[in-house]
Amino acid sequence: FLDEVIDKEAIDDDEETKISCEQYMVKKEDLYGAYEKYCKRESLPLDNYDPFCSTIKRDFHYKDKRIWEDSCRKRKIAYWLNMLLTPDYAPINPQKTLD
């Protein structure tokens, strides 16, 4: 799943802007949405959100981070770090980079 959904070439080949993969992050809910889309496309059973996130962290060693949604500090959003989704699986809203 991750080989098809994570865009490692775009990160590795980004010589012009010298952006390293550490700058990229994807909302956890967006990766889960990509996972749902992939499972539906491939007719595979779907794991629940929490076990899915545990697998990504434990088996694939991705780190996560929670960032305040806005300056009012009402809600934190969970992100996976060092990750960029392929265009087929990327959310409509833009993905973020760390500043």
C-alpha cells in the first residue's frame, strides 16, 4: 500500500528546490483516506483507523506530530512526518511542509 501511495520519487528528485523529505507531512486522516481509497480500488478488507495508525508507526517507523489548527489553539491536528502522497491519493486541500 505505502509504495503506491507515498511519493518518494518526488521527494528524492527535488533537486531544484532542495527540499528534503523531513519537510513534508500529511494529515493522519488524509493518509487513512488514501488507504480507504486503495482498499476499495483493490477490493481489500479495510482496517480501522487506530490499528492502521499503529501499524504505520510500529512497522514502517513513521513519526507523527500534533500541530495546533489555528492561533486560537482550539484543536490539534495529527500529522505523519516525512511523507508526501502521490497525486492519485493526495487530498484536494494542499499538503503542508514544516516551516
